[in-house]
Amino acid sequence: MKADGVIQVLNPATGECIASVPDLCREAITLAFDDAAAALPEWRARTVEDRCAIVGRLGDLLRRDAGRLATIMTREQGKPLAEARGEVAYAAGFFDVAAHEAPPLLTRPLRTSLLPGGKELRVLAQATGATACITPWNFPIAMIARKLAPALATGCTQVIKPDERTPLCALALAALAEEAGVPAGVARTVTCEPSRFAAVAFSHPAVRFVSFTGSTEVGRLLIAHSAQRVVRLGLELGGLAPFIVLEDADVDAAVAQCAASKFRNAGQTCICANRILVHDRLHDSFVERLAARASSLRVGRGLSPGTEVGPLIDDDGMAKAERQVADALSRGARLVTGGHRVHVEGCLDRFLAPTVLADVPTTALCFREETFGPIAPVARFRLEDEAIAIANAAPYGLAAYVCTRDTSRADRLARELEAGIVGINDGTPSSPLAPFGGVKPSGWGREGGPEGLLEYCDLRMVSIGGAPPIGGAA
Ligand code: NAD
């Protein structure tokens, strides 16, 4: 067996090495999948109530240890401590929802139909089997919770591969799963180079479903991998969310929602406002107030009290954000606030001042590619149809936002915008209760709510014969 190497975990604010985790070799990863396959029959055979008691306990343990987990998260990911605590609470919610939703889903047919002649059709949901998940660094606990909770509750087993930059949260969650009573082998967390993991996950004969959250670019690679054994995929990919402020909107409320959407996690979220479209009549006052809000945000280390915007994850993230600002300015956009680095004592040069750009042409890079930084680019529109056309022109469809006081316009736009998630006067729409996911190259499948549990189930149709038919049907 080849020796395992080591992955160093760095604090993104300071560059300090805070831990090392094993870079597992192919054989060790295969063993994790063998364990997941071996543990499946016993786990699946338990009553759903038994499994859900463990799943619910895991949610409680996350809440019990919220402070400790948040500190680990801030150290390896950089986000402000208060946001890290919020993420832990959000993650716990997925265990609560899975524990609540799985029993009715698995103990009765989803539907029964009685046909003439006494025939009966039943639709049953059954655990898919052994699964794998690959998660990103921007929400290092919640993105695992969205996958692990439904897997455990439905009776699947799972091998988890967190991002190399944030394995400590995943390992802390794994220890809590063990404490909650998840048997060895049912949930295994492995740390390794990602393409090695994918090679094993897609070739292991037991794996029936791979759930991925990350970039559309890597999603495409996984689609190609999945073709070999025709493994089902769940894909939560990138976004380029439009944030539309109609002329009847409450400007202060729209600014507050936009700032919450844009600047949390230093703009490193898949659903954050990426293309802000403001009606011509409100553009100037919206920009002025958003800039005031942006410049009031406190930039600093996530662990420092009062910090509202932390560092970007790495130098590439900083370079991408700065490239987008320079590109927008070169195309005639106006820098209203920010656009410069902020020096934070004892830290690396990875802090970008919250930035507002006005009169941004829709041809600018920041309107065409995901930003993943604290940059709010604003463009004007005059007609509602024009805003919808710009919004839907993007090759993504994760989240979209509309600010308006008119409920019928809100209803219309909620249907017309090409997105899996629409926030109406709401810049932070995620909830463990509701299905989260995208359309177009933003992904396949949903996480959260009862729909998120169905991703870990196979549907089976059972037909119970009545009187034999005359003739027959295919
Ligand atoms: P990424 O695709 O580079 O990495 C995500 C995960 O994929 C990590 O675990 C990484 O190790 C792994 N990975 C990288 N290369 C791989 C390969 N060749 N084979 C297998 N796995 C591989 O994404 P990122 O840039 O680190 O994360 C940010 C992206 O995630 C953004 O595009 C963001 O929009 C997206 N995201 C989407 C959602 C959602 O729910 N739709 C949520 C959070 C983040």
C-alpha cells in the first residue's frame, strides 16, 4: 500500500499552518467505500425512527458545540465568527428536517392508485445505497449537512470528501456523528487530493449516487466521470444571481437585503447578488445608500470581535476580484466605494474593501462570471422586460432576487426568472425546510426539505394485479 501524504491546513487570514491532515492514498479511499458498502445492509434495515433519533441527536450536538465549531470554521475558512455560528445553526437545521421528514417518506407509499379491475399501483421511496459527497470550502459544515442528513435518515451510507482547504470542520462533524451513534462505516470522512477521490468514487461498484457542491467547471468533469458506470449525480454548482430592484421598491429595504446577500462571507457564496439591476429612477439613491452601507462594514480577521467582512480564501480569489474591478472600470463603470485592499495587522494581503460599482455595462466580466468577492456591481434598466431579459441571458440559474412592493409583479417575476431560488424582498432565502438548487448549468437536483430526502431515494413502482386484463399493455 502506498504511503499517505499530508495536506497542510492554512488560516486564510494569516497563512499560518494550523493543522495537517492525511492526503489519503487510493487504497485508503477504497477502504472507506468498502466500509460504506459493508455497513449498508444493517443501517438500511434499521427502523427509520431509530436512524432519525441518531440524526436528530447529531443536530443537537452541533448546537451544543456551536461555539467550538464556529472557531474552527473561522480559523480555517476566514468568515466572521458570528457568521460561522449562524452556519452551524443552519447546518443543524438539516439534521432536524431530515429526522422529521424521513419517517412519513419511508413508511408509507408516496402514492397509491386503484385501477379498474382491482389493480393497485404503489409508489415507494427506498434508500439509494452507498453514496459519496464532495463539498466546497465556503460553507464547510452546512454543505456537508445538506448531504449527510438526508443520506443518514433515508438509510444510505456516505463517504465525504471536504475541500482540502477546510477539512477540520468536516473532521469535527465526523467526531460528532460518532458521538451521536452513527455506526462506523456508515459515514466516513476522507481527506485527499480531489481527482483521486473522484476516480475511486466513480469506479467503486457499490456507489450509486454522488452529490457534489462546487464550481460548474468541476461539475462538468464529474458528469464525464459518471458516464462510465452511469452513476446518478446531484450537482449544486455556480451562480450569477441577478438582483432586480423595480421602480416601486422600498429603497432602504432593498439596500439592506442586497448588502446582506452580497457581503456575507465576503461575497463568497453561490447565491449572492452578482448582477444588481436597479431601475433608472432609483439607481442613484440606491447606489448612494448601498455605498454608505458597504463603507460602514468592518473588515478584519474573522476572530476579531465586530468583524463583518473577513479575508478572501486565497490569493487567486483576490486576483479574480481585482481583475473584475479593473475590467469594469476599463469599460466605463464608476467606482463609488472600495476597490482597494485593506491592511489588517499581522495578516496576508487578502482583504478587499467592500466595493460598489455604478453604471456597470452588462458586458463587464462581473456580469458574466461569478465574482466570489465583496464587489457589488450595479447597472441601470428602464423596462421590467429589459431587466428580465438581462437576468435570463446568463448561462446560470441558481438564485434571483426581486425587490418590489407590488405582489402581482412579484408573482410574475418569480415565475419568469430562470432560477431554482427566487428571493422576493429577501436577500437570504436559504432554509433547511425548502429545496435549494439550480437550473441550467447551476446544477441538477435539490437539497433541503422533503425534496432533498428524495435525492437519496430510488422510487419503486409496485403494481398489484387484480383481475387479469383482456388484451394487454406494454
Ligand atoms: P471547486 O469546484 O473548485 O471545489 C469544490 C470541491 O470539488 C472541493 O471539494 C474540491 O476539492 C473538489 N474538486 C476540485 N477539483 C476536483 C476534481 N477534479 N475532481 C473531483 N473533485 C474536485 O469549487 P470552489 O471554487 O472551491 O467552490 C466555490 C464554487 O462552489 C462556486 O462556483 C460556488 O458557486 C459553488 N457553490 C455552489 C453551491 C450550491 O449550492 N449551488 C454552494 C456553495 C458553493
